[in-house]
Amino acid sequence: MGTEAFSVRADSKKVKQLDRIAKQQDRSRNYLVNQAIDQLLELHAWQSERVKVGIKAAEEGRFASDADMARIFNKFENA
């Protein structure tokens, strides 16, 4: 797989934080940015798949019952 250069503008504070992390990890800024991009792409793919599954379930009429939803809300309400 080839690589391609592109520019990104970021707040100076973010760049300094990124440089500190890069130094701590003995990595380059480029390496960290590529890791962040990989994580974003993986998260987006996972979310997209979950949405597709949810839409399919809804189209098939599969929904959580009122009792199921009440249990879920109560679980987080008391957390």
C-alpha cells in the first residue's frame, strides 16, 4: 500500500501535546497521527456496521420490549 502526504492544521496546544506524547513514546508525530487515523477508521467501520444491523432488525420488526428498556434505563439511572 502506498502512502500519500497531506497537510493538517491543528491548534498549537494540540500539536505541542502530540509532540510530548511522541517524545514519551519515542515515536514520530507522523506515527501517532497515523495511529489516530487508523483508530478513527476502525471506529467508523464498527459504527456503520452496528447501524446496518440495527436498521435490519428494525425492518424485521425486532425491537426491545418496554420491560427491556426499563431495565436498561434503571441500570444507568442508578449508576
